[in-house]
Amino acid sequence: MKFDQLLMAIADEPVFETGLLLAGDVGPLDVRRQLSRWVKSGRLLQLRRGLYALAPPYQKIKPHPFLIANRLVPGSYVSLQTALSYHGLIPEGVTTVTSIATGRSAVYETPLGRYEYHHIKPAFLQGFRMTGLGNGQEALIAVPEKAILDLAHLTPGGDNPAYLRELRLQGLEQLCAEELRCYATSPKLRRVAEILLFIRDNSEEYREL
């Protein structure tokens, strides 16, 4: 396969998997060897085994970090600090893209950033939506209520009012009480939900907690 053929095969895909190139009369070993050569020459970026992106200046569309996060670990969704920042609930931006998955916790260091995955049980795999990111890209992202609850669930003492105060949460008016209580499926998370609703509705009093 020549590089021009690769560009035609992947079209406008921001990232692609090896399987996309294995249709037709091609040898899988030859394709993988050629991909390896293009990575070494700087034409391709390898994100993980079998997952690639075109390197500048060849890429037509710059891959969005959230799309990459979903594709690195299929079935995952962006959550925790990354989703909180995306929804405007914490004041600072984040450099590592944080996600939730039912597989083991993992970290991927890629040429396009650092991606961190945290394990939850399948029963908690809810509260996310497919969200448009522009340029025809989309990714699964936790809704604001679930992003906060995921963080509290994974943090020892995450139901402590002092911890929630330290997050410097903002924009809490967007939180929906019904959704918070729907996703709060444990005693710990139910406490978190009620504290968050108290913060939302009684911000002045909360400063005294």
C-alpha cells in the first residue's frame, strides 16, 4: 500500500484502526509493517496498538481529545475533572483527559496527550450522552450531574462537604435535582447529591459549613 492509497482509504476519519485497511486483497502483515514504517517516518501517529492518526500536515481534521479518549478504550465515556471542566463546573482547565470504563484502570501516554481511565462496575455505566464536538466528530461525555457523582464515587471521603467545597464548583444552577438523584445509586452518592443541591440553593449558607 502506498501513502496516497492510505489517505484515500481513511478519507476524513480523524483516527482509524488497522482493520479499516484490511478489506480486499491485502496482507495483514504487510499492512502492519507499512504502518510501522509510516510511524517511524513521522507520517502517522500511533495512539495505541492498532489505532492511528495522521500526523500534520497530512491530517484533514484534527482529532478532538474526547474522540480519541472514546476510541482508545471502546465503551468508555469522558467524565470526572475533564467533563466538569467541559461543563464549566470547575474553574480550571485540565491537561489529562479523564474517562470512566468498566475495564481495568489504565493510562495511555500518546503523541496527542495523556488519557486516564478509571474503573466502575457495569451497573454504574450510565449518565452520559453522545455529544457533537464540531468537524463531524462526537464523543460520549458524562452529563454534569454524573461527572460530579463519578468523582465523588472514586474519591475516598468524596461525600465530605469540605471536599466538595475544595472543588470550587461553579455553575451549579445547571444541575438537575431529578438527574442527580437518579444517578445517586448508593448511600454515599445520595449524600453527595443532597449536599450539591444544598450548595446550589443555599450558596451563602454553605460557606459556613
